[in-house]
Amino acid sequence: MSTALKRVLLAVTTASIATISSLMAATTAAHAAPPTAQVSPGYEARIAEGRKAAQLATRRPWIVPIRRRRHHHRHSID
């Protein structure tokens, strides 16, 4: 085999190994578990407070945004 052909085969082999290893790394990262599974009381309190605020905001239908009317002027053609 010539040296040019050896270089091409080496480049193709290196590229295929790199592609296969990156695909394997991507699939193993997708199955990773979260670092902790403990319940944080402070976090739960903030979540509950946010939910309560969201419920209060939806219970006030009389607070509506002010919408400005668009005046469409019709020009007469003379």
C-alpha cells in the first residue's frame, strides 16, 4: 500500500472512532441521575408561596390591562 492510502485510511479510522465514542458518551449522559434526591424545606416553601401567588392572581378578574383603542381614520378621496 502506498503512504497516501495509509494516511487516508488512518484519517477515516480516527474519524469513525471519534464519532462512535462521542455517540456513546451522548447516550450515557442522557441516563444520568440527578445529584440529590432530598427534599429541601426552603425550596418547598418557595414553591408553595409561588403557587399561592399564582392562584391569587387568577382569582381577580376585575384587574384587566388597559387597552388603547386604535382610531382608524378614513380619508375621503376627492
